[in-house]
Amino acid sequence: MKILVIAPTPFFADRGTHIRILEEALALEKLGHQLTIATYHIGSEIDSSVQTKISVRRIRRLLFWYKKLEAGPDWQKIFLDLMLIRKAFNLARTQRPEIIHAHLHEGVAVGWIVQKALFWRKMKLVADFHGSLTKEMVSHSYLRGGWLKRIFAFGEKVINNLGDFAIASSAENTQEILQLRRDRKVETILDGANLAHYEKLETKAQLRQELELPSDKLIITYAGAMILNKGISYFLEAIPKVLAQNKNVFFLIAGFPAEGVLNFVRENNLSAQVRVISPLSYFEMPKILLASDLGIDPKDSSTRQASGKILQYMAAGLPVVCFDRQNNRTYLDKGGQYAQADSAQGLAEAILALVNDPSAIIEKGALNTQKVAEFSWEKSAQRISEIYML
């Protein structure tokens, strides 16, 4: 089938939303589908890192000064999305896709406009939601309350009902959409892990030497966006609490934007115990994780987002310290060390419980190595392909 993917974001950037868009598209391509991705004017070209015939088509660079790659709202995206409507309309008109696969709430709105404008083509619109729009904006401190929040909540409710079928990246988000969607056509399509990225790499000792990491300490790693709604503040505040009780640990924080994390490290005199790597390439991440001993995911359930980084940790054979969320339990089961409270103190206690039990580190890591095989992009793509045919 011909599929027009709408990605209202600077695709490709090294973060979770883009990884889901990319890996879904690559897996769908392997099933024989022909894909075109309509996206913003900025972002890395995927064909420099992966072998693919997916065509990435960008809007014009009229907002040439807009170079924001990190997640989060920006009023200028209104103009970018208006330009994306034009790009998606022209692609749908000329390429005649059978499916519009729209990511994020903005992409679903764009896809719905294009579908209705070309109604005689009978294109099917599949809405791919990555979390709650309103809750994410609140988590970025863009919305606080009042009439503006109510407007966005109403808009989200409307968009949640668009499309011929909806898929969500987490069970929590699926449940929320089910309460709002009148046709109840929504299903959870979990993220996957590309295990090929973790094959044929050096040993842990070799990778630590290459990355100049200490060989005699437990390395506790966070890999992902360094922004508030990913829970990074929980993790940062937990670091001194852990170090106060166990000096045999070293913290590795990799991702972007790094300014806030670097300031925290300097202000708390942690430069000897914490290493910050920024930016972090998605395709270089396996080396960092394979050199590590524990993975940390401090994201809470406030945004209803899934957490693809957990699957990356599992692919590297790491035990994972995280909060006790339904989505985390689905991925990890007994391979997770769950904090008793969604707080820095709860996270620190869970980290200490694991680092003080070396046998548990080995056991949970082995469980995750086995369980990650259940979560492949191929399985997700196969189900998405079946949804296209409904």
C-alpha cells in the first residue's frame, strides 16, 4: 500500500517520538509498503544512517530561523503546521496514497483536513497518538489552567475522535482515549526495540575504555531527552541521595538539551561522579548502554506517554529502575526495580536497593534480555498493517 506519513516535528532528531516514527516506518517498509514522510524543514536525513527507500519530504524553509529540535510547544509551530497541510495535500493529491498515517495530535488534525479535502479518494486516516496533548503542554509549563487549558482540552477531545482508527503508544493513553472516542476504535501499539543495533559490538570492558568510563564502578545511565516531562528532575535530585550512601557508583546522562543538567552538576560539585554526553545519536546509543550496568527511566504517568527508552535498556540487557506504571510493568515485569513513590526519594531508594544487590542486577538484566524479544517493531508493524485493512 502507499502510505503518507505525517510527522509534525523536525524529523529526524534523536528522541523518542522520532524513534517511533522512524522504526514504525522502517518495519512497515519491510512488509512491502511504500512510504513518504511529510515533515518540517529541519532534521537529520535518515538515509545517512539506515538503508531505506522511504522518501522524506519537507516543507519550505520560510521560517528559516526556526531550528528547535527538542520536544515542547512553540507558537511558531502554528505556521509550520499550516505549511505542512499544504505539503501533505500536494503529496496526497499527486501520490494517491491509500493510507494517511498521522503522528501526534497536530499531525492527526493535518491528516483529517487533507482526507476531507480529497474525500473522493477514500483515503483511510490512522491516528497515531504518542501521549496526551494537554497534559504534555502542562508538563512543559506552557499551560497552567484557566480558559486556555480548557480550549486545548476541548481541542484534544475533538482530535481524539478523528480518523478511521486510532492507535496509542501506551495502555494509559489508550484508556484515556477510550473514554472520549465515540466509535471506540483505538488500540495500544507498543514501541519496539531494534535488536540489530545491539549486535556485533565490542565487550563492556572495551566500550568503557573507548568511552573513557570508569572500569571499577557500577554505571547508572539515563539516555533520553533532558526535559522536565521526562522526569529528569527526579533523577537529578536522586543522584546526591544515592552517592551519600554508596560511593561505588558513577552516573552517565546522555541526551539533549544538556544546559540544565550541566548546571546542576556544576552547582552540586558532581563532576567527578557524573558524566554528561550531549548530543546523543540514536545510532550510537547502544554503545553507551552496553557499557552500563543499570538503566533509569524517571518518567511518571502525567503525560500518558510510553517510554521507549526502557526497551533500549532491555535490549542492552540492563535492569531498569523506574516508577510503578502500567506501561512499565507491561515491558519489564520482574526485570524492573520499581520505586515505591513517584519522587526523587523513591527513585533513590529503588536505585540503592538494586546497586546493593549485585545478584539482582544480573538476574533482572537476564530477564530483560529474554523479554525484549516480545517487543519488536516487526510485530507492531504487522498489527498496524492489519489495522490498515480493517
